[in-house]
Amino acid sequence: MNIRHLRLVAGPVLALGLVLAGTAVSPAQAARGAGGGTDWLSGQLDEGLLYNDQYGFNDYGLTADAAIALDAVGGHARQEAAIRKALARNVDSWTTGADFGSSDQYAGSTAKAVVLAQAVGAAPRSFGGVDLVARLNGLIGTEGPARGRIRDAAEVDYANTIGQAFAVQGLSQARSGKADDALSFLLKQQCSAGFFRLSFAPATQRRQSCDDGSAALSTPDTDATALALLSLDDLATKGPRVRAAINDAARWLKRTQKDNGSFGGGASTESSNTNSTGLAAWALGETGSCAAAGRAAQWVLRLQKRNGAIAYDRAGFASGRDGIQKTERDQFRRATAQAAPGLRYLDRRACSNG
């Protein structure tokens, strides 16, 4: 995901640990799942970057998503190294408005860049000659109700909960003095129902919590919830508030999972799709909700093509039947980057409680 524009199974489990939910998943299918997705994704790289040849630009945010997926699944060290080199070379183009003669700095992209650097074994304090941790620290509110909130240093602030989740993960691993404030603000974005909203309240507003927001502002969002859950689970130290937030988010995901195992996204992506379902499978699997993760992974598997690419939805799968066209490639790349890691939970042994 480019931040600017991150129930129980009814049926037995096979001896091999493969989840069964209506249709058996063979060992070959399970092996092809996550690995096939990341193999296809790595084959899309051009000198370490994902180039959008429909509109003619290097997509740095999507390239980072791909690297994070490759790292999660494993087996692509050479491609991760190529991405590390390419993104380090273009770090300012990715995280600032320097290419347009602007001094803008984008908090969500910077937060993702910190996590990307950590995932591929680079130093975020000297990535491409930039101290990304210091840059991100400078984009975090220091006082008032918005203390700990990430914000863009730009005319328009696109910062949201997904970027906040990346900031918490990256700053905590980097042992930043701003990590605790960022975490506190992230936890405010979780409603009492368990989900995380996507959009923040205006920074000047006195009440910044999800429960205090309007119905329009505090709409449930599967992707934001799954990514926040993954970031919280990644924390080395988890106090009672973090553990409660993880449990509440996992319960909400399981309550909202559709009967066929799939998930919709937010207000504008309510229909079942592999981006949201794959992220939910990933988050549920990492936090021990093995049956729900397996059911979500099975739904995603049905929309994976033989070459490993994952379609966004049934319509996308049908349209790519005769090959993935230039106009469809971006959608397949985004879906595969978010969904491929979730396919690991076709095998229940991959689950944290498996």
C-alpha cells in the first residue's frame, strides 16, 4: 500500500498442518501460495524498483511494500538487496518534495522508509545518507492533544493511522525517544469496538480518539486495523494496554470476517478483496488466530494465478485470464504485495499458535 495516495474453521486439519475449509489444500498449493506470490513480485522489479509503465514513474512506496513482503516470506535476499540499494539512492525522492523544488516532508512515507530499512538490514539512521529516524522524529507532534501524532510538513497533511502504525514499529525498533508518544497516539485511533480508523481528527481538535470522532471520521477500516495489529505485535515489550489492543483488534477482525473467509476494506472498499483479506490473514496468523487466518488465506488462494500473481478480486482475476495487461499490472502488484505473506497460513504450522 502506498500510504500517500500499509470464527473458527468448520472442518478438520490435515496431518500435514494444512487448513481445510470446504476444499482441501494440497501441499503443492500451499507451497505455491506465498512463495509463488513473492517469486512473481520479485520478477516485476526493474533494477530494484517497481516501475509503473502505465503512467511512467518509479513507485517507491509500492517497492517498499514488496520488500517487506519478500522479507516476511523469505528466500529473496538478492532482490531485497537490490531494493535496499535502489530505495536508498532515491530516499529523498520518495519521502520529500525535493524533486519538485519543495521542502515538503511526508511522514507516512518516512515512517515506511524506516521500517523498510530495518526489514532489509539497512541502518535507518544513515539510509542513503539520510537519518530517517531523526527526520521522522521531527514530524511527530510534541504537545497538546495531538502529541505523538505524525504529520506531513506540507500544505496538505495526508498522514493517517497506517503511517502512524509504521512510525510506532520503526521508532520502537530504533529506540527513539518519540516511540512512546507515537504509540500512545496510535492506541487512541482504536475504537472501543476493536477496530482502528484510517483518518485522524484535525490536529487542532481537542479530542483525538476514535471513540470521540464522528461516524464518518471513525469508520471501521480492515487494512488500518490489520497493519496496526502487525505493528503492535512487533513491539519487543508489550504492556497491558498493547496486549489489550492486540486482543481487541483480533477479535474485531474475526467478528467481521465473511462466511467465505474474506474481508472487505474500508468505507470505499467494502467488497471482498485480496488486499484486505491477505493483510487480515497475515495479522491474524501472527497473533495466533490460526483458524481465521487459514480461512482468509484459502479465499486469497482462489484468486492467485498460476504464475503466482494475486488478483484484487474476482473481476480482476477474470480480466487477467489472458495475461496481465499494462493497465492491470499495478493492481496485481499491490494485491500480491499485501496478500502473499498471508498465504503462509494455508499451513497451520506457520501460525503463531500452530
